[in-house]
Amino acid sequence: MMDDFKVNVPSQDKIAGFAEAPFTLNQYTYCWNKTMNLVDLDGELPIIPPIPYPEWFSDAGDAVLDGLEWLGQSTLNGLEWFRTDNC
């Protein structure tokens, strides 16, 4: 069973559209009929919504960067060891 979904639009869009992109001139579409990918928060232009990343996401990125930095430094230390007459 499907419920009816009603949308109340409080006002017209602030920007009517662009002649170079005729699909933007239709007054009866929302987000240029790309409602799965775009949102129109202020009636000006549809945008791609920001993705809220969890806090651990940046922590994981920092851990990867720290690991790469350690690997690079270890490689440089190994090369320096070979340059000196340790072999």
C-alpha cells in the first residue's frame, strides 16, 4: 500500500532558468527532475547535497597518512644505511 505524498512549495524559484539549458526553464519540475542526486535548499540552484561523513572516517584517513609517512621515512632510512659503507 502506498501513501500519498504531497509537496507544498512556499514560493517560486528565485532563478527562473537558463536559455542555454532549456530543461531549467520548466516551472513545474524540482531539481531538474534529478531528485535522487540534487536538492534545492533556497530556491536558487539545485546542488549535490553534502555527504555527512562519520568522525571515524577522518581518523582512518589520518591513520593511513601516518602509515605512509612512516613507510616513506623507513625507506629513506634503509637507503641511507646502504649509502654508508654498512654493506
